[in-house]
Amino acid sequence: MNIFRFAGDMTHLMSILILLLKIYATKSCAVGISLKTQELYALVFLTRYLDQFTDYVSLYNSVMKVVFIASSLAIVWCMRRHPLVRKSYDKDLDTFRHQYVLLACFVLALLLHEIFTFQEVFWAFSIYLEAVAILPQLVLLQRSGNVDNLTGQYVLFLGAYRGLYIINWIYRYFTEDHFTRWIACVSGLVQTALYADFFYYYYLSWKTNTKLKLPA
Amino acid sequence: GRRNVMKDEL
């Protein structure tokens, strides 16, 4: 465990807590949040942590896996079932066809994986899926034009978590002899690149002190 | 085993 990875996990946790805060603090409204992105994230955690009960790595690892699975399912449940939240969710705006993304990631996982076993194929699937899971959210933000600051911070923390993970991989590459995780590294780079344009507009809006506008 | 070592990240 190194500080970059720990900081990455904490900012990832923060992004999820910001979302939960947004849903409850704004009187349980889910405006500007993409349910599809939240469902994809829940699937990422469920398919990645299949080894939760078979491979014990550390207490920290096990606890964080439970927290990520529970919190992501809580957000999906809340946006689907909670009487107030589901009313504020704008499904006409959240129309990204995420089925294609699911299919593409699964086919890619069948082709590109470390070992052809059930767990490894689903682990690779979860890595690819995480890279593109933010797309429905970014499309929704572009559609709705304005980004309220909690949602903006949510995406910002998610990007920070990925950025810190890339530094963690660079650090591990130089400090550990046999550290190679090509699938996670390449996929993580793609994911961080997806955030880059959002960061650019976020920085512009912060610098010019105007409301964050994403080009439609 | 090998799997443990490689999959120590979240």
C-alpha cells in the first residue's frame, strides 16, 4: 500500500459520499445524476470483487470492497425505489445506450484477460467497464448544459481518484520488480483521458468564475 | 497465490 493508492481510494470514497450527500442534502433529488452511470459502477464493483470471499488480501481491502459495493447499490436502489428521488430523476435526459457499452466490454474481456478463468474474465470486464462507466454521466451533463457544483465535485473526485491511481502504478512500477498490470494501466489511462475534457471546462469555469457550461 | 499478489488493488 502506498500513499498514492490510499489517497486514490479515499477520493473515490469521497466521490461516492458526495453523491449520497447530494441526494439527501438536496431533499432527495437526483437532478443531473445519471442512473445508468450508477448502475454501471455497481456492476463494476460486483464483477470485480467476486474474489471477496475466496482471496483475502487485507482487512482494509475487504472492508473497502464491502463499502464500495454497499454504497453503489444504495445509490442505485435510492434512485430507482426511493419515492422522492425517483421522481426527480430525469430518465428522458439519461438516454445513453449503455447496453452497447456492456456488450463491448464483455467481448473485450473475453478477448483480453490475464487468465481465461471466470473470475479473471469478469475482473477484466470490470476494469474496462469502469473506464467507460462515466460516459452516461458526461453525456447527461452535456445535455443538461449546466452542472451544479455537487455533481461537478463528484466528477472531479472521480477524476482525482483515477489520476492518483496512475501515479500509484508509476510508483509501483519503479519500486516493485515484477509489477505489471497492463490491463488496469491502459484502461485507467483511457478512463482518465475521458475526464480530461471535463476537467478542462471545469478549470475554465473556475478560472473565469462562470457557471460550468459543457459544449453541447 | 499469484492471484493474491496481482489483485491487491481495489
